[in-house]
Amino acid sequence: MTAIGLIPHTGKPEALALTRQLMDALTARNVHFLLEPEAGELLGHDASVRVLSQWSGVTLAMVLGGDGALLRAARHLAPLGVPLLGVNFGHFGFLTEVEARAADELVDYVLSVPYTIEPRMMLRVRLFRDDVCLVDGVALNDAVVSRGTMARVLHVGTRSDGEEVLSFTGDGVIVATPTGSTAYSLSAGGPIINPLLECIVLTPICPHALAARSVVMRSEERLDIEVDATHDDIMLTIDGQEGYPMRPGDRLHVTRAPWHTRLVRLRERSFYKVLRSRMSERPI
């Protein structure tokens, strides 16, 4: 292997502790590793430190945390084609592949078990104001337009390739990938979709109309969203982690991203088995 990236959740002491052990285990096996600058500083290791944008060519990246840590890594590393192996320190772990274990066992497992790559569709999300692009980002789970802290509704208009899809008043709208269908979209009444499919899920948030329901769209479509309101307490959120303020009249363009998140799978496991396990909070 050329190099293994280690991306611990820096807010979880147990993830940092396992990362330190993984560094020792990889060094003992003459396997090069990389760290982000923040993790390198916390672990007292200033060699083999690079920002994620310079991780091109990394064999795989081990993300030690929960789904949130993996979502963040995906937005940075998917454009570079770096496969991601999720090590679960979180709660649900829909995206993570293995539970935390002893470092030597985990390294031997990764180095000896043949793995497959599971591609996951992503979204490209662009926010326009007066024909100026203010945001150009990617999402593995979803992009959400919602009202802020005040209980004042939004009027949401959505169009696909110029044709109206849904127009409603409510708390906002979720645009999700199949991977994100089991996240916020599901809690808002959206469908569960096998993550290996490629489509776009449009889900209203608390619509003030019974006819406003989730719509599953082709991945090739371009979804345009325009929001109107009597206030400017509006927010665009990408993967629940990146937030951008919006104003009435702003337009959102959502399309399939030109790259995929590449998830490492070390074993055969059914999505439906994972779904049953996570929904009932039982271990696999």
C-alpha cells in the first residue's frame, strides 16, 4: 500500500487514542500513513501531515468516528477518488463499515482482507443570488433549505429542467441522495431508497398542503429551487454540517455530482440487514 490516511473525530478522545495505536501498528508493518494537521497537532505528530486536498493517491482513508465524520471526509476526498473505510465510534453508523476494535487486529484486518468499493452518488449544490454563484458544494446525504429560529413559513417552488414539480408553503425542503434517504428525509416522511440506486429525492418539510409529498426524480435531472418569504431567516445546510444564509429570491441548483463517494466494504452485508439493525438499534 502507498499510504493509509487516518481521520479521527478530533472531539472523541477514544477515536484519538485508537488513532495513536493505529499509527504504531502501521509503522511496525512499514506502512506509511497520513494525518490532517489538526489531528497531527493533537497527537503530537508533525510528520506525515497534509491537508485533505493533498491526499491524492492515498490507498484508503480510515475515518474514525460516526457517520458525521465520514460525511465530512467524503466531501473532501470523493473528488480525489480516495476510498473511505468508516470505523464506528458513533451511534447509528449507517455509513461506517466496522466497529472500533484493537489497533493490531484492525490493521491486520484491513491489510489482509480483500475489499470491494461501493460507489455512492453525491449531489452538486449551487446557490445563486442575482446570477452570482455564492456557494458551490457537494453533499453525500442531502441539501436542506429551511427556516431559521423564528416560526415563520417559507414558500418553496421547485422545478425540474424548467417544469414545475412542487410548489408549497411550509418549513422548507430536503434534497437527498439515496444514501441520505435514511437521514433527515426519512424523518420528514420521505422514502427509504437502496443506496446503490442513483436518483434524487425531494421531500417537503412540514408542508401546509396534503398534496405536497416526496418525489423521487431521475439522477440526470437538474432541480431548481426558489424560496420566497416575508423574512430573511432562511438557511441552506449541506450534509447537516455546512450552513449558508439565504435571502428571499435566492435560487438553488441541485444536480448529480460528477464523482462518487467510494466506500470500502470488507465483507458482504445486506443493506436491508443494516437497515433492520440500525432501525431497531441492535448490533449486526
